[in-house]
Amino acid sequence: MHNFDYHAPKTLDSALALLRDKEDGKIIAGGMTLLPTLKQRLAAPSDLVDLATLSELKGVRRDGDEIVIGAMTTHADVAANADVQSLIPGLAHLASVIGDPAVRHRGTIGGSVANADPAADYPAAVVALNATIVTNKREIAGDDFFVSLFETALERDEIITSVRFPIPERAGYEKFRHPASGYAVVGVMVAKFGDKVRVGVTGAAGSAFRATDFEAALEKSFTPDVLLGIAVSPDDLLSDIHCTNEYRAHLVNVMARRAIAAA
Amino acid sequence: MKTKVTLTVNGQERSAEVEPRTLLVELLRDQLGLTGTHVGCDTTQCGCCVIHVDDKAVKSCTMLAVQAQGCNILTIEGLAAPDGTLHPMQEAFREHHGLQCGFCTPGMVMMGVDIARRLPGADEKTVREELHGNLCRCTGYQGIVEAILSVANPGAVKEHHHA
Ligand SMILES: Cc1cc2nc3c(=O)[nH]c(=O)nc-3n(C[C@H](O)[C@H](O)[C@H](O)COP(=O)(O)OP(=O)(O)OC[C@H]3O[C@@H](n4cnc5c(N)ncnc54)[C@H](O)[C@@H]3O)c2cc1C
Ligand code: FES
Ligand code: FES
């Protein structure tokens, strides 16, 4: 690992000032993606700005029709939170199947969303639940947040402070987990808000997307079988060492049906 | 530039001068001499380095020493009683033949203690699921799972025929 300077600012403002002033400063949250990257020397930031001391970025609360999750809340804390479990059980389940227990004890929702790994789990929920990504300077709609592979709408000196999830009537998440890495080969969240349905897909393409054909069919009948005849085009899906784009297209349909059954 | 970190390790306050890039496992092994915590990979996947930080299982190869400032650390060396009496999880690994070469064992035992604390009454499927981030090249996991189950949920351990 290349060396860097480490900072543990006491306020969000001083964290932002550090990011602005340092030549190549980077935020560290749970470090579960960043530290392995630094160990492999795939990045060499001049400074790391740790958000761990900012307690206002931690915790879960209900705000009217929404669940608000602080950016520094760990996957384990989301999975174990009583409000998330009772109001959006599909989201608690999603957090509980990220990585392994030690990863869930450190990894955070802000870090996961900011990192925008195409195989990460949270992006499916951000898209399906139409979440709002709240930063120090603005609110970004879930549909506009993920730009492409590892790329989001975030600017360099922008810090995610929380993610707001509208509470659906029903929502389920199922993933086909890569047996070695644990990441999603394909993961699908299906969410029902009254007569509207949103389907968020992760793992299958460069970034999370909505399966709009599924949504239209599910708005008529919210049952797994209604998706049986609807194929997803493999054209824009990922093909890699793990599987082909055709296989991923097939998995999107299977995971969506399982997610509806679980919702 | 080095900075000073002060933390509690196995009940004792310890301080050390570290670089910002020093990993917590490097501080424990190379500077504090606690070589019971192992390093088996550089991708955060094997779990040989699992310790407890403020009562939670974490991978000490993927945390900076400076991030542990003021934290309460428990490593495998701190698990047994001062008179050497094994912790129930260590005793269970001995009893159920939960190790062969022993390389993964410190991480397995520390994760086992964490699982038993978080999920009392866990069934076998749950214990296997919870061990997703701890790899063992020798045992085939059967003895490890039985050992953890015997502490977390004694009723769930099936009668096992030792050779
Ligand atoms: C063995 C292993 C298995 C894993 N399995 C899975 C899995 O199955 N599914 C899954 O989804 N993920 C998985 N992960 C990734 C894990 O969920 C990470 O926790 C997550 O991707 C990054 O979160 P972090 O808090 O650790 O962020 P960090 O690693 O600290 O940071 C990641 C990036 O986000 C930036 N960042 C962090 N916080 C903020 C913020 N608040 N605002 C703006 N930018 C920010 C950082 O600068 C950095 O670029 C796995 C990781 C490991 C090591
Ligand atoms: S050495 Fe920490 S996970 Fe492998
Ligand atoms: S006992 Fe040898 S790796 Fe587990």
C-alpha cells in the first residue's frame, strides 16, 4: 500500500474542507472496498478522510413515509434494525446477504452506494424503492444516481449523508450469489407502491437499472407467473468469466419471480 | 509520518507509533507480538485475521491501525482465562475436532464466538451461512460447524461418529 495522510475530522464541514484542499483526498467509510483496492495499489490517494467520527451520519430513523438511513450505518445495523425489519423487510434481507458478517460489521450503505459496483446489492434497492441519495449539497433521485460502471452522479467533493427509502406496500429482494465472492451475479428487488410497481436489477449490467417490461406486467397482476413469458434482452448485459449475458438475462427473470414470492 | 495510537488489547492498554497505512493486523502481529491472528489472503476473503473490535467480529487485515484508536480489541490470545482454562468455544473446537493444520482456527474461533453471541439457538444452516467469510483448506468444515453449534445451540448437534 502506498502511504497517505489520515484524517478523522470532527465535523462534516471539516471533512469537506479536507476533500477540497488536499491534492487527491478520498473518503474512507467502512474501508471494505477501499482498503483492498489500496492494498493492491490500484489507487494511491494522498489523503484519507475518515467519516467514522461523524456520529450524525450513523443510524436509522423513520420520517413519515420514509426510512432514513445515515450514510455511515453498517450493513449489520441495517439488517438488525427493527423499523427496517418491520417496514421494509426486503431491505433488511438485502443488507443481511451482503458479503459475510465481518464485512457487514464495517461496510456502510454510503460506501456501497458511492462505490457503485455493478455487482453490489444496495443499488437494486435504490432503484426499486426510488430512494433519494442525500448529500451535503443536494438530493439525487435513485433513477439518476447510477451513471455507469463504478460511476455515480456524485461530484468529487460531495459526501453522501443519508439515503431515504420510501416505504412500499410490499418489497422483496433475491440474489443469485456468486459462490466465491458473495456479490450478486444478478440481484432483483421488486417493490409495490399501491398500483405502481418498480423492479430494480443489479449485477446484470454496468449499473443498476429498472426492468420496465416486468413493471408493466406486475402492475396488472403482482404474481410471479405473470413474468413467465417475458424475456429480458441480453444485448446490454454483462458477459464475463462468471457467466454469459444470456445466462444473466435468464437469471433476471428467475430472481424477479423469487423476489415477488418473497415480497 | 508516524502517529501514536492507543487502544485496549485483551484488557491491557497498549500504545504504538504507526504509519497511517499500517493495518491493524500488522500492528498486532509485528509491533505487539500477537501472532495468533493470521493473514491468509489480501482480498478480505479468508477470515484468518478475524478479531473483535468493540465486541464485533472484524477482519483485522482490512482496518487501519489508526482506525482502532481508542477501541477495545480482543484477539485469540485474550480468549482463554488467565489460568489457561480454554474458552468454551476453544474447548468445543478441541472436542469436535474443529481443526487440522490450525491456520484458519484463530479466525474461526473468533467468528464462532461472535456467531454464538449474536445468534443464540442458530441452526446448522445459519452457522454455515455465517461462516461465508472464513475459509478452511483442511477440515471440510464439519467439525467447525459442530463446534460452533455445540456452543450456540447444544441441542442441534447431531451424534457424530468419530473414526
Ligand atoms: C469479502 C467481501 C465481500 C463483499 N461482498 C459484497 C456483497 O455480496 N454485496 C455487496 O453489495 N457488497 C459486497 N462487498 C462490498 C461491501 O459491501 C462494502 O462495504 C461496500 O462496497 C463499500 O462500503 P464501505 O463503507 O466499506 O466503503 P469504503 O470502502 O470505505 O469506500 C468505498 C468508496 O466509496 C466512497 N465513499 C464512502 N463513503 C462515502 C460517502 N458517505 N459519500 C461519498 N463517497 C463515499 C469512498 O471514497 C470509496 O471510493 C464485499 C466486500 C468484501 C471485502
Ligand atoms: S487475511 Fe483478512 S480476510 Fe484474509
Ligand atoms: S485447519 Fe487447516 S485451514 Fe482450517
